[in-house]
Amino acid sequence: MEIFFKNLTPEEGTAEKLLLDLRILKEDTEELFRATGGKLAEKTREKFLTSVEKARAACHDLQDISAHTARATGHALHEYPWSAVGVAFGLGLVFGLLLIRRP
């Protein structure tokens, strides 16, 4: 069997890599601001750094929400395994019927 899509799941540490990239971007930008000798407006600098911090916070929030959702889903699947099988079967049946009916 051939595998056409090798990277359907994210690599390990993708979120950590994003946070590292944001930190490096922030450091490089601060270095750029220092190198320009204050020629760029302080307001622009603060706006950019604030945006980077908001992106970092959003990434942390997204990580927390996804971890909570994964735990809740895992708990529900362990609590009601046959219900999950029934729902999956029903959805598969509905989608199959919809695909067959299409001209």
C-alpha cells in the first residue's frame, strides 16, 4: 500500500516551534529597532511588540483549549464507546447515501 500523504498530522513540538519563532522574531525586531537608532517611531515598535505578545497569548490559549477538548473527547469515548461507534456508523451511512445520490 502506498502512502501519498506522509504529513497529515502535525509534527511533534509544532506549537513549541511557533513560540520559539515568535520569540526569535521579537528579539530580531528589537535588534532592528536598536540598529535604526530610533528612526522608527516608538509607537510602531510598541504596536509590533504588543502584536507579537498577543499572538503568543493566543497560541497558549489555543493549546489549552485543544488539550482540554482532547481530554473531554477521550473521556467521552471511554465512557460511551458503543455510542461513539453508533454515531460514527450513522454519519458514515448518511454521507454515503448523500454521495450515492449525487449525479
